[in-house]
Amino acid sequence: SWTGEIHGRVVCDVCGDSSIGPEDHVLQGAEVAVLCITKSGEVLNYQAFTNSNGIYTVAETMPESERWDACLARPISSFHSHCTHLGDGSFGVKFSYNHPSGYSHTVRPFVYRQAVVPAYC
């Protein structure tokens, strides 16, 4: 059998400067959707929520012949009351999944921004 894993982070870009700095924080409970197409053409949908470290994980074990071929990860929502606007370039990431069994693919962080930038930024 084959095991694949996809993980990534969701971050609140407090200053809206498109870089992750010490003032930014991870978002717990953010929802991410992962859609994968298997080598046989089957479409699999996964839903994941970030943990206290802002990390979401999708993993599955399946026959080698049914393994993921390509996946699309995209953020769905942030439940943080102040950080709910998706940042530029955070609308989704499509990638081929060509890792052998037991290896994971890391998706770049999805970034949410605050509606109002704090004065200290």
C-alpha cells in the first residue's frame, strides 16, 4: 500500500505586508479543502482544520495503483474574528504529488489579513 500526506499552515498577516514576522500569528481552527485526483482518475475531497500551531494535515493510505497524482489545496475560512480576509496569492495551490509512500508534501502558508491594520505596524 501507499501512504501520502499533505500539510501546511494558515497564518494571520497582522500588518498586511505579505511577509511572516514576529507580529503575525497562526490561525487555529481555519478550514482548508484539499482535492486530489488519483492515478486512476478518481476525485477525492478532504476537509481539514488547523490545530493550535496553525497546521492542517491530510493523510491517506491506499493501493499504489490508486495513489494521488495531483492535488489542489485551498483555504475555505478563518474563524478568527479579526483575521478573515484572504491575502494575495492565498487562493489555492495546485501541485503534482509524486512523492513515494510515507513522504509528505508541504504547501506554502495560506495568509489571512486583518480588516484594519494596527497602528504599531
